[in-house]
Amino acid sequence: MTATAPSTAEPDQLEPQLAPASRRAPLLRLWPAAVAALAGVLLYVSFPPRTLSWLALPAFALLGWVLRGRSWKAALGLGYLFGLGFLLPLLVWTGVEVGSGPWLALVAVEAVFVALVAVGITAVSKLPGWPLWAAAVWIAGEAARARVPFRGFPWGKIAFGQADGVFLPLAALGGTPVLGFGVVLCGFGLYEAVRQVLEWRRTGAVPRAAAVVAALSVAVPVVGALAARMLVSDKAEDGTATVALIQGNVPRAGLDFNAQRRAVLDYHARETQRLAAQVKAGKMPQPDFVLWPENSSDVDPFEYPDAATVIEGAAKAIGVPISVGGVVHRDGKLYNEQILWDPAKGPTETYDKRQVQPFGEYLPLRSVLAHINKNWTTMVRQDFSRGSKPGVFTMDGAKVGLATCYEAAFDWAVRDTVTHGAQMISVPSNNATFDRSEMTYQQLAMSRIRAVEHSRTVTVPVTSGVSAIIMPDGRITQKTRMFVADSLVQKVPLRSSKTPATELGILPEMLLVLVAAGGLGWAIGAGMRGRRAGGV
């Protein structure tokens, strides 16, 4: 009987030793696919609301194991399975109210990015120092996914799963790209370290350079994160402000809460008046300003005087300015707008949301979708228009930067509030559409990352919860429960210094993209030279 030669395309060292070849073959075809999918699920489990951020390391170690040495076609399929294992459960909330079709379509498209990244990881996996190149390739994939299609969808960035992790301070050093890079590098380095240990046990020797690469890949991100802790501080630099967050709640969860938009406005006015009564009774401190959520007044107060009267009554009751989340019609266009409402002067400033959500606030490919399912087009009857300027309100002397809901996922939309002078950041949100899904916790974790990234207090007022106050070091000091009326009041630090992440902006991400391009170019060139040398 002729023995079957082992395939050079299989990952070395960690291949299971199974008995006869006739039984090995089917299992060897299946186990890489199973490992890839399970590694993706493991990465999902590392994300909020769970506090298991460290699971991202074995997830990427397994991904490195299953991809190393594969053909590009195998890597494409295995990467797609990894993407499905990660994104299917992570994004299930997108189908809560609209059904499984949009959820599955979104995941199918986003997993293509992961599959292409996997091809790149396989290409660089034979280079010296491959964990560095592979981690940079992953971040390049995230950079692409954050920009296309439809101006991008960064949900699921590795950084957003690290709000409770040891690597969190890296956000202050270089933003979400450097934080994500550190995690992925450490995960790939963990696999390489195990591979080298097994090689040593098998042969009694390991190339010194390979051992150094493995050790540095694990150690540098950890040491860097520990060193970056000096960048994280919650000390006040420009005094403090006492801020109040109002969570008025909604009549019921789901898309149809918009049909009861006047009730939502009344709920938030009522909760503000309840807080005012507590302040008058000495049970709560007097806030310097009040923050309402996104969509807290879907009745346009500029068009409907009765809505303006309700807001004005709430502002006069509490006696301080309120930032109101409104839906505003202007010049035939529709805007998701924050309105600064002064108790004496009325509306004085506005901020129009700039990163509007595709398929939620505007409908790309409307004519195509109408042929597929007319119900989808009726859910978004009129597209929201985009604002053009950063939002920074001056409220009782404090400069409050505004990143409305979905904008918190985009690096630029948060950073430019700080570069325009924000001393704290507010992320007014409306998550009622997504019921009690994990979405609200995933988004809250993003705000924690932003707090550390820019060393700013971040407040998150949400219509139905979870509303929260986050210190510049990423700690949540107060939060509400979901689907209750509540308010939060706290004195928070105001800060004006800028972290390296704020100063550098997009530069760390672009540097990592260049590193990825360099690694891929090297790998492709080496492969071409090898084929020419072999006469192929």
C-alpha cells in the first residue's frame, strides 16, 4: 500500500495525528473549516455585553493556525467562515424588527472583507516576522470596511471589544487602529509562540530569530499598553460641570415607536420636570446643563409650536440649557438634529448628524430594493440629509462635542469634535428600535473606547437605555436600566489636553495600511521569484 505524503499546504506542528489514511482524509478536509468558524464565534464571545475581551487572543491564534500555509482559495473560504462565525451573532440585532433578510445580507457582504483579509494573512504567513505583517493586514481590512460600501460600517472593529481589556490604553496612543493592531498582533504572536515550542519539542532546536519574533509579538503589545496607561487620566483640567442625562423611555420598543413620537417628547419633558422637582427639594444637585437623547423630539419644534412649548416648559422648569434630539424639516430636507435650547432664549445652536445610517436613515439603491420588497422602502419614506459641520455646543461655559448615535463608530466623527475644542463628548442615541438586543451594549463599549482615545468624559443619553456617564479613563460611573424612565446627574471633569491619538488622527491607521501593503508586496514578489526559480 502506498503511503500518502503529507500536504505542505497544511499548518505544521499542530496537525492532529489520526489513524488510517482512509479515515483521516474526510476529517482533514473538515477540521480547518470547523476551527475557522469556531474561532469566529470565539471572537464574538469576546465582545460586550460579556467582559471576556481576552478571548480575542485565542481567536486570532486559532485563525493564524488555520490559515498558515494555505492556498489562497482555501484561505478565502476559511476566512469567510471565520467572518460568518464572528459577524452572524454579533450583528443579529440588525434583524430584530426588519427580519432576517437584511441581517443575513449585511453579514454576507461584511464577511467578504474578512475573507479577503484572510487571503492576505495567508500570503504574508511565510514571511519573517509574519505576525506583524498579518496584524497590519487585518487593520487594513478594518480601514476598508469602515469606508465602503455606503461610507462604511465599522461595527465589529477589534478595538470595540476591548473596553474591559488590558490593551485599552493603546486607544490613547493611536486610536482604534493601534488598539486593534495590538490585540491581533498578540493573538498571532501567541500562535507563533506555541508553534515554536512544539518545534523545539520535536527537533530540539528553534531558529533564534523566530523565537524572538514570537516573544516580541506577544510582549510588545502588552508592555505598550501598560506604558500607555500614563496617557489615561480623569483629572479635571478646565474645572468641572454638573451634567444631567434624561432617559424618558418610549411607549414600546420597535420601529413603531416613531408613530408615537409626541408621547416620546412628553416622556422626556416629564422626566426633566421630575428631576427639576427633585433639585428644588434638595434631593439632587442642580445641573449646569441637560442632555436629551437622539429622537427625543421627533415632532419638529420649528414647525409645530406645541412641541416647542413642551421643550420650553422643560427647560424653564430645570432652569438650564437642554440639548434636544430632534427631527427637523428645512428647505425640503430632513435632518437628524441636536438643538441647544436655552430656557430664556429658546433654540440658539444646532448640529446636524453627518454620518447617517444606510438602510435606517437613508435608503441606498431605493429603486432596486423596491422591486425586492416594497415594505423596505416604506420604512424609510424620506432620506435624511447629512450635516456638514462638527457639533460643539457651548453649555454654561463648557464645550460639549456631539457625536450622534451611529457616529460613535466612526473615528473621524468623534475626533473632530475634540479638535474643534470639545472639553467633553456626548453621544445622544436612540436604541429603542433594537429592543433588548446586545446592540446597546456594543455601542456603549464604543463610547468607553472614545473616552480613553481622546481623554474626555463621554455621556450617553439614550431614549430607552442604557444611558451612562463615562469617565476619561473609560470607567462607567453611572448607568440606567433599559426601558425605564430615569435620569443621571453627576459632576464630571472637563479636559482640553489632547492625546497622541487625537493629535495623530488618521496617521497610525495609514501607517499600518502601508505596512500591510509592504508585506503583501514582499510576499507576492517572493512567490513570483519562487515560481520562476522552479520553472513554473
